[in-house]
Amino acid sequence: QVRLVESGGGLVQPGGSLRLSCAASGSIGSIHTMGWYRQGPGKERELVATIISGGSTNYADSVKGRFTISRDNAKNTVYLQMNSLKPEDTAVYYCDAIITSSLTRHYWGQGTQVTVSS
């Protein structure tokens, strides 16, 4: 069984920073793309950033230049460094990974709340 566990959310003032982490554990053969999505109040879930196993990244326009996604393949962990946070970044952030275990499929974390408010 594969699990994704996120950590690092919380309350931060506008202009502040947070770092999210997501660790994959269990019966893992290989991890392909890893990424972060978010769902704000009354909104649909949207892509924030993705990173493939080779390190290439992709970002939503709304976070380019402020957020950085990275991964540690040895630790099966993906990170999201969030700087210059804005109130509109308030959302539940979900980790996603395409993992080969008994088969290849998407796995999701439970979500972590990020609130940007003064």
C-alpha cells in the first residue's frame, strides 16, 4: 500500500513564506511525476506545480516566480517552497504522485491547509 503524507501548512501573513513537504511510503517501485494542487474556498482544484523524475518543472502562471517545487528522489519526497504569499494563495494543498507499485496510478495526499491572512 502506498501513502502520501503532507506537512508544513499553516497560517502566514501576506508576504510570508511556507515550505510544504510530501513523503511517499509503502510498496513503491518507482515514482514518476510528483506535483502539488490546491483547492481554494468555493473553487475547483487546480494545478500549482509539477516535477518529473528528471527534474523538469512546470508551474501555474499565478505562482511563477514565487513558488519553487523540488524533489529528493532518495527520500521519495517532494517539496513546495512558497514565497511572497498572497491571500489568494489560501487553499488546501494536495500532493499528487504517479507511482508504480503493483500498477501505475495517481496517488493523493490528505491535504494540508495554507491560510494567508493578516
